[in-house]
Amino acid sequence: MHAAAWLAGCAVVVACHAPTPPDRSAQGSPPQRIVVIAPAAAEMLDALGAADRIVGVGDFVDRPEFLAGLPRLGAYDAPNLERILELRADLVVTSDAVASAPAARRLQALGVEVLALETDTFEGTLRALETLGARLGLADRAAARAASVRAAVEDVGRRAAGLARRRVLCVVGRDPLFVAGPGSHLDVLIAAAGGINVARDVGAPYARMSVETALERMPEVIVEASDHRPAAFRGRAPGLWAAWEFLPAVHEGRVYWIDPDRVVVPGMRMGETAELLARMIHPEAFGEAGLEELGAPGTAGAEHP
């Protein structure tokens, strides 16, 4: 069944049988029962001291760890509408994306406030934090946390300022190859860490790139954040890139296979991510990235990619 048809049917069931959520938005009062579909928003709520208001999470929300026992309510494009209403959620925080828009409209039609945050870009992520803070009545705290994240990234940038800039390819998906492009938080963090994003001209924060184009760009560092499997290899190894020994990243041993969670989720950890990228791009100045930093628990017994 197509997602749109499934959602339509689900909406009918919900409208007939699920309880109506409390209407706080009309009164302007801060929401108290929040469902978080966007992983970045869950960490933002924790940083704002409001994680205790979360009553359910999306399938891809893994942090903070103490949320693991909460109901799982689906993905961006197909959240469990009936369950959200059963939880009496007065706010659903999701991603501002085409895939999430139909579900957001269904929820709004059913009387649930939806806050769709744009976190594709570095600046958008910081604005999202402040938007969320304002809606919760925590604007001052959100502004302070946003300033703290920005300062941490700028500190890495100052430390990397005098270093030779290395060409970096950051892979976020495979079959086909997807890379971090211009404006993404990873694009900004690569620059702060002393790198040049070889995909800086692909036209979107995250975009498809041909393998041929990636090879032509001759990356000196490859950050592979494409494998979400718990038992996936984490560490330094040419892996699938070994077929192209002419690549500087291959013959200089700078292909890193990393747990995507360590780098792809924007938000409160962007300062830490900048530091980690600096360890991969300039280990001679920042120190080599350790296996634990790359997400090593899945490394034991794992085959190289």
C-alpha cells in the first residue's frame, strides 16, 4: 500500500477512536507532552532540560540513551498517528522535509501541533534550537546553548587555521553514493577542521555523486559514515576504496569508517563532531582518532567493508 493511502486510512481510524490531544497551542502555553521524530531535536530537548516532557520518539531517535524505553512511533513519513493521540501529545517535533510533510498535515488536521525543524544546514540547526527553545518558553537557555555550540566549532577552526587544507569526501549513503554537500553541517565542520569539502559544489546539503566524480576530486581524506549496521566495521581501512590505489586517501591511509551517529546528526554535538573530523583530517595536529571515537563497539569480529 502506498504511504499516502496508508496515512489516509490511518487518519480515519484515529479520528474515530483516538482521544483528542490537549490544545495548548491555542493558549500559547508551553507544550508538556512531546513526541520527537527528529533525532537532532531529542538531543536539543535534553540540552534545554526538557527531555522529561518527551512521551514518545521516532524510530531513528537513539539519543539520549535514557529515552530507549519510550514508545517507538515510526519514521518521518509514516508516524503512528493513533498512538500519538493515545499518548495525548500536544507537540510533535519532526523534520522540515518533503517526506514528513503529509504526516505533519494529518496531525495538524487532527488537532496536534507540529513543529517542523530545518536541520539540513549548520545555521539552520542553530536556528532550530532557538525556535524550539522559544516554543518551550526556554528562549534564553536555547540562545546560550546555540552560542556554546558555535563557540566550540569556532575554537576548532582557530586551532586548524594555520594547517594545510586537505581535500575531504564525506560519504553518508551508498548504492547510490550520497555525500555531504554545501551548507550541510558537515560541510561547515569540515572547513572548521582544516579541510576542503570536495562535494562543496553539488548543489544541495546532501546529494548524489557519481563514483567517477568522487575519484576525479582526488580526496586526501575519506570519511565513510554510510553504514548504520551495529556490527559494521569501524576504523581505518581502504575497504571498498582499495580498488583505486591512486587516491591520496587510500595510499596515505586516511579512509575512516565511522558510526554515522558520531557525525551525521546535527545539533548539540557539532563541536565534538568538528573536533573528531579534525582528528581524521589533521591527526598530526589534533591527535589520531581512536577506535572508540569512531564507534568501535561494533568493530570486534566485523569484516572490513
